[in-house]
Amino acid sequence: MMRNAPTARGLCDPQFEHDACGIGAVVDISGTKSHKIVDHAKQILLNLQHRGASGADESTGDGAGILMQIPHEFFAAEADRLNFQLPPAGHYGAGILFLPHDAAIRGTCEEVLAQS
């Protein structure tokens, strides 16, 4: 055990702390949406590249990315163009799915997803 180790306080308990590759956060506390926030987030990824923030580890899926709000107006316009309607903003989610390259395995994954 480490001497002079910090004690558990609030949400932080040192027994669960480990060396990490790094994290960056960019927010507008007033909730104002801006592309400038995304630009800052991309700069953080570049600044953390020396710590593995490349999203390129094919073995583990480890990597880096940006979490941001759903651009409802854009999605709604695209849904209109494709002739379907989205639920109201805040009542749906979006995600990205990475599927296997093998067509048979990918097809099985797509079937399982469609049944969910």
C-alpha cells in the first residue's frame, strides 16, 4: 500500500484509480450549440495522439472519439428527404455499428440486430 495515498472522498476512491491515456472535455455551459466546440474537441484528440488517441487498435477496439448531441434538425431533414418521420427531439437515439467484413457473419449480426 502507498504511504500518503489520498483517502476516498466524494465520487473519487483511489483504489479504483489507474493510469489512463487521457481525457479532454469541451462544453458550453450555457448549452449553446456551436461547430467551434467540435473543432476544439478535434484539437484535443490531436493533442492526445501521443497517448493513443487514434481509434486505430484493431485488436481491442480501443481508441478515441467525440460524444456530442444528436443534430435533430439535420436528422429530421434527412428523414423527410427519405420519406419517414422521426420522433421529437430527445425521444430517440442514434448509434454507429461496426460490422464484420465477412458477408455471412455480417448478415447474421444484422438479423440479430433487426430482431432486437
